[in-house]
Amino acid sequence: MEGKWEEIDQYARQWIAEAGQRIRASFAEPLTVETKENRNDLVTNVDRGIEQFFAEHIRRQFPGHRLLGEEGFGDELAALDGVVWVIDPIDGTMNFVHQRRHFAVSVGIFEDGVGQLGYVYDVVFDELYTAQKGKGLFLNGEPLGRLQPAPVAESIIAINGTWLMENKRLDHRPLVRLAKDARGTRSYGSAALELAYVAAGRLDAYISPRLSPWDFAGGMILIEEAGGIMTNLDGKPIDLLNRSSVLAAKPGVHEEILYRYLRG
Ligand code: IPD
Ligand code: CA
Ligand code: CA
Ligand code: CA
């Protein structure tokens, strides 16, 4: 790896580890929970504190880099030129508040829109998924194999039950057919973790009709390095600056979902 990325990678790992320690330490402190867009959209003092922690460190160490984050400590980005860190300080805040597990810190680092370094850190299980462009996927430093094609009939598909019911966002019927045909379905409540699981082969596909860049930026780099495929639900490339639907899967499963179900 080029020296520049080696240096960025070292800092990213150090800050993610420290963020994890801070989050674990927060379990012993009182939590302030507020709502954002609706009563189920939660944010805590810890989400904000961790994003601020990253923002301060990135700005001090790499003043030329920019940050896109969920909680408002980042920059207003109109384009993806230069080095951009896309950070979700806690992905799965509802799990963090209610369950104190099944949430992650997600970081994706891009240069001119190209994913270079990706991290998803499961803080409670102490599982750090990392990927460097062209170097493959690692879990706690151990290389993971490339994803092999599989059929839907032998797949576990991560999808939130909401999207299998009639809803305003999309036609649920193709997804109901897909859920029936799959070996099983799961929903973990953290897009970043679910993408990391697809990359690691623990899940075969993940589907969401509406995510924000910080939900999928880190996971997207993991998926790419694992040999998986990630597009929106129309099969088009994901736009990193805007909300997007996401279909991330092993090869084979991705095409089958897209052509037999979503376009079928
Ligand atoms: C949420 C999680 C969840 C997804 C939501 C996201 P947050 O992120 O990734 O799995 O279904 O759309 O908003 O708010 O916990 O960071
Ligand atoms: Ca949130
Ligand atoms: Ca999120
Ligand atoms: Ca979040």
C-alpha cells in the first residue's frame, strides 16, 4: 500500500479502537436519548460525542480531508473530490439504546469517489472488519476468502420485516416472493453490520430501500473487496452523496434477486 494510505489506515484504526473503548465505557454512564425525525429515530449523547471525536481528530491530523457524518459535525459536501471520510459513529442506535449490542462504528474513506479503506467495528463482539482497495477483506487481521456464487434457494437474506408488508416506499410483493424462496431471512438492525456480514459470507444478501451514505460507505468497501456486488435496487451504481436503496450480495444471488424478483 502506498505510504499515504498506510498512514491514514493507522490513524483510522487507532481512532476506531478508541471510539470503541469510549462506547463501552459509556455503558456505565447515564444515557441521554432524544428523537430526531420521528419517535423511533433515536440519537444519544454517545452518537454525537463519537462523531465529534472523529471530526476533531481528522481535522487536526488531516486538515485537507473532509468528513461526511450523520450527526452534524461533518462538512457540507457537494462533490466527492479529494479525501472524504464517511462516518457513522453508531450504526444501529436503536440496538445500542435497547440492547447494548448489535451496533457498529462504520468508516469509509474515499479519494475522488473511489473507496480506499473500509471499516465496520462491532464494538461489543470486538470484531473489526477492514478492507483496503485491492488487498481483500480482513476480520480482526485475519484474511477472509472471496465470496462464491450461490442461488437464492440456498441463501440467507437480510431484510427488515417492514419491507415485506404493504408500505409507501416500494412494492412489497416481489420481496415476499423472494423471502419465501430463500433459505431464510434475518434482520439485525444495523446496515453496517449486515453489509459486513454479507462481505464475510455470514449472510448471502442484504436489501434496504432507503439508506444514507454513512450507513453503507464502510460496508460498501468491504463488499467490493470480498468480491460481492453492491448496487441500488435498480441495479445501478450507488450515489455516495445521497440517500439510496441498497442491494448487496454474493455474485449469483445479486443477479438472481435483480432479474428474477425486482425486475421480474
Ligand atoms: C440505521 C440502521 C438501520 C437501518 C436504518 C438506519 P442508525 O442507522 O442502519 O439498520 O435500517 O435505515 O438509519 O440511525 O442506527 O445509525
Ligand atoms: Ca440515526
Ligand atoms: Ca446508520
Ligand atoms: Ca448512526
